[in-house]
Amino acid sequence: MAAASKNSFGTRGALSAAGSDYQIFRIAELEKHGVGQPSCLPVSLKVLLENLLRHEDARLVKSGDVEALARWNPAKPAQKEVNFMPARVLMQDFTGVPAVADLAAMRDAVKTMGGDPRRINPLLPADLVIDHSVQVDAFGNKQSFLLNAELEMQRNIERYAFLRWGQKAFQDFKVVPPDTGICHQINLEYLGRVVFVAAQGGTRTAFPDSLVGTDSHTTMINSLGVFGWGVGGIEAEAAMLGQPLSMLIPDVVGFKLHGRLPEGATATDLVLTVTEMLRKKGVVGKFVEYYGSGLSSLTLPDRAVIANMSPEYGATMGFFPVDAETLAYLRFSGREEEHVKLVEAYAKEQGIFRTDQTPDPVFTDTIELDLARVEPSLAGPKRPQDRVPLKQSKPAFLKSIEGTPPKLAAVRSNGDTFDLGHGSVVIAAITSCTNTSNPVLMIGAGLLAKKAVERGLQSKPWVKTSLAPGSKVVTDYLDAAGLTPYLDQLRFHLVAYGCTTCIGNSGPLPEPIAAAIKENNLVAVSVLSGNRNFEGRINPLVRANYLASPPLVVAYALAGRMDMDLASEALGQDAKGQPVFLRDIWPSPQEIESVVRSVVNTEMFRRQYDDVFTGDERWRKLPVPEGDLYAWDAKSTYIKKPPFFEKMPRQPAALQDIAGARALAVLGDSVTTDHISPAGSIAVDGPAGKYLLSLGVKPSDFNSYGARRGNHEVMLRGTFGNIRLRNLMVPGTEGGWTVFLPSREKMSI
């Protein structure tokens, strides 16, 4: 905490804002005392520098660490390691449950040693948002949301009851219930502070908001000027327990933007362009900081789209400094006026407030983009950085399947008869916080749907359509704009408030369609407004996956095919038999802006977030264990008491060298976690399914989230038969671990 700072450089001072007084650590004082030139630093490094000043304790943070960063010279980078202490921790349900289980086991250990278990609590505020569990089982009707929510609760009741216990038992630990939204969008719209205030010993200290999250897309909050990124569960747990994150002072690549987006181009098209450029540039392990006059033409939700995909372009962060647009968004999303005034006063006092007149910081390297060059685009079929201009989507897809024998399968499904072939779009999903956080994109999709319905167009019957926003605010403004009925008529019914298709929880395809794809080895296609499209991620039967803006997702549901030119080929015919092209139903920026201004309002945010931690009746009626200690169930196959604290001595043993360690897996380029542990279905006749069957394991041996069978420790991620499971790690018969890669034989190592 700030009170522990040695204040060796005399930076501790006071700030008055909105009638209140705060303690702060002034960055500019360093320069006044001849310690470097912090005024020239990128804003992201200024935030890190303040963090070091506030935590300088001569143990974890030394005065030399402060000097090294204050004197940062990108021409002569020093390989200096510093310790960063975040202000808070953000988790989602899959990666967060093990951390909560460890805290519960710590309480048991303290109790065993004769201590007070209530002393075990997160030392930093921790928020867990349940968003990763819901799957698109039901779609295409008004009951889809209720059916999927009910299935989600049935499958996860044990996990959810455990998290509800944790919410009651631990201090500074809050849980956002299921069917509320996606963690990063909730973080953007509600949890993010921009400036954090902590009270200690009667003193209130103001400092930049920062966090680590147990999800790679935590970087979405960088758009709000909040410092943070995704980390592993162990690192997040360490942060919760008061341990800093050790990091080398990073390189910072400046991305200069100027001009404005042309008509017809969206924030999605922009981020796909940025991702392509930065992947070619090479920014892995680096900060990317956006600057230049072009920022003033981008709304905060536009910036959020870009920051969200930092992992896809390889950066640790995609950082946007605080500016007038940041303040406007804070007010618009319902933050208190007193706090917005503090954010403004603090950012300006610390030299971290951006205007078009702000001198360019000094960066390690720079890259530049004229926003006017951005054009409508997709990315695919297998990597987010493989941008395809919309006008080239047809030839690009045909080239990707070059040499594949043509196939056509006649299918009868749900009363419709149609042909499926290579390029048939079988999934069209408006999904993911990446794009559903942006009202312009969502209203654009709704207006396109309205115009399509008015011209007599319909989604093709073989397309599994879905709408899964990251926030209930989206539903409010689509309803207010009168656009929901048109999306419903195209079968883009609400299916969930959660990650769904973006993380592979797209659910099963209708059986006749699935059978046709398998029997004919078809290259089926998905189009989604998500952030990743790796092979096997979206659905195991869909080999070509394209990222696109929400309006283009609707367009491809109407087209039903990837092998068509949306610029020159008609989507269909109207009632008069006239062809209807995409250009005929694409809404203009003026139309979209008019609707956004008339229907999206602050009251929507306030209403939805007033009771965000309450949950629905199912959540409130969960059977929750009482008491300070968790009542572990020995029969449970999911919530197991971690063994790490059993027989733990009062004094830890001396550290020892690790000898004889082996790599768990050695993988080639572009092998992702989705190849190793896909979130979709683990087919019974696939490599993982066959291996399990060879062990004598049957789908019926599992409950809905994993089981222990003999000496085989099994945690599956996906579905085995009709049972949905997560995190497959099966010890091999000779003690090695087996890693499964889609379309490859298993590797025992």
C-alpha cells in the first residue's frame, strides 16, 4: 500500500478534486530533482512508474527500480526487472474456480494449525464474472435464452454453489452471477475505475486503476486508460495474496493513428487491419500504445474493440491514454460525477491526459495508419491476423480449399430441404465482448436486419444463428430502437449473456447438418463477431472460421455461403422479384448514429448495474453451504480440496533445485490452446475419444464436468458423447502425459 512507500524521491503530495482531498505520488517531481525525463515517457510507462513510486519499500521495489524506469532510454534498453502490484484482480468462472478453491483450502490449513480461518481473504479486491459456462444448445426461437440458462444451471450447479459460498465467506470477493454478461464488457461498463481510491489509516490515496485478469482479453480495459493484462491463474492468485508481478521493463511500440474511418468501414474492420499490421511488425511481449490525432475520431467503444484483441496481435497491452472521450464515456455509462472529476484532475496533474496537442512520447518503435485506408474486411479462415478484404472474400476462400474435391450433399432438416457444400455457412454468431460492447456495431446489425426483413430476405435454413451480447444494456437499446423483432425474424434470437461461440461454446449443429458435413467431409464455415478463429475452436465440424463485424455476420446468414461476392452477387430477391444486394440494405453512418443517439442512454447502464451482483431466482435459491470453512464433498468430481496445504509445516522447507524436470508438450508454430484442449465437442470417434474408450472409459462414466476413474485422473474440456466436460489431461499408462491435437494422432511424452 501507499503508506509503505519510502518516498525516497519526495513525490508524495496532495490533490484536491471535486471537494475532496487525496494523497498522490507525483511523477513530475522526479524530473524536477534530475531523475530522468518522465515527461517524455509513453503514458503506459508513466503509470508503471507511479506504481513503483507508491510501492517503493526497499524490499520488493527499490529506489534503483524507480530510477531505471524514470531514465528509460528506448535506444539503450536496460534488461531491468521490476515488480508491479495491481490494484485489483478480475476472473472468469473457469479460471477463477481453482483460485477460490485454494483460498478455501488455506482456510482449512489455518484452522488445522489453530488459527482463525477468517483471516484468509484476498488482499486485493477480486471480481469474478460467470460467463464461460453457457452453451448455445437452443437457438432460433424466443425460448432459447431461458432453455440455455436452465441447462447451464443444471450442468454447473455444484460450481455455482461453491462460488456463492465464496462470495459470502470472503471479504473483497464479489461474484457477478451467470446470465448477466461477459467479464470484459462488465469491466468496461461498470467495474473499471480509471483512477482507484484506497483508504488506509485515515488517508485516501488516488492512483491509476490497474489489474490482472485470468483471461487473455483482459486488455479490453486498456481502452479506458486502465493498466493491465491477462495472466495465468497462479499469477492472479499470487496477486490476490499481495504478491507483485515481476516483469522486465517492456519495449513500447507507438501506434500513430490519423484521419477518420471512411463510410462503410467499422471498428471491426479497423482492428482486423491493426492485427494484420502488428503481427507483421512483431510486438510479442511488448506494450502497444496508441497516439495521434486519429484517436479523437474513435469512440471509447471503438477503442475497446482494438484493445480487446491485443492477444491476437501479440502485445501485452494495447493501451489508450485518458482523454476527453474517456471522461465522456465514464459519464455516459453512469459513473458518479464526483469520480469523473477526480479522474480528470488526477490524469491532468500526472501528465497522463491526452489531447491532440500532446507532444508525441518517445517509443521503442513506431507504426502508423491512416484510418481512411481501412476497408470492410473479414479475417480467416484459421487465424485472426489473416485479414481478407470483403471484396476478395470469395476468391480467398476458394483458394483456401484449392485441391479439395467438390461435394454437394442434399439435406432435410426441420422441414426444409437444401444442399450443403464447401463454403456453406452453418454458424453465424453475433457474439463476444469484442464487438457487442460497441453500440454502433450492434445498432448497425439491427438496422441491416430491419432492411433485410423489409425487402423480404430470410436467413438460410442451414445457418445456426445466435445473438449473445456481453451486457444486458445491449438488449435494452435494441429493444428501445425497435430492432429486436427484425433480428428475431432472421432467427438472431437472444441465446445468452456470455462468451458462447467466441470460446467454442457454439453448441451442437442440428444432427442432419452435422451428419452431412461428416459423411461428405465438407469444409463448412462459421462467421462470428469474435476475436479468435483457430481451427477446431468454434465447432469441431467447422473447418473455416471468419471473424467479422456484427452487420457482416447478419449478411452472411442471409447469404448462407462464403463462396459468393457480396459486392456483386445478390443476397436474394424481394417480393417483386428484384435482386437485393448488400449495398441496398447496408445502413449509413448517419442512420446508425441517429439511432444510437436517440436510444442509448445513461439510465440503461445504471439500471442494469444497480444490482449486478444479485442474480436471478435460480442463482439466489442455490443450496449454499454455510460457515467460514467450505464443506468439501468427497464424492465431487469437480470441486476437490487442493492437496497443497495438507500437512503443511508452520515454517516452509528450504528451497531446493528442481532436477529431472521434463517438458509436458513440445509444439510447433500456430498450435494453440484450442488445439490442445478444445472447448467444443470431443468426438467419441476422435483421437481423445478413442483413447478414453481404449482405457475402458465410457461417456456414462462421467458426470457433467469430469470424473476420477481408477488411476486415470480425467478432466475433460468439451463434450464426450452427450456429456459436457472440461480440461482433458489424462496420465498415460507409462506415467507420461498425453496431449491431444485435433486431426493428429495423440502424442505421449
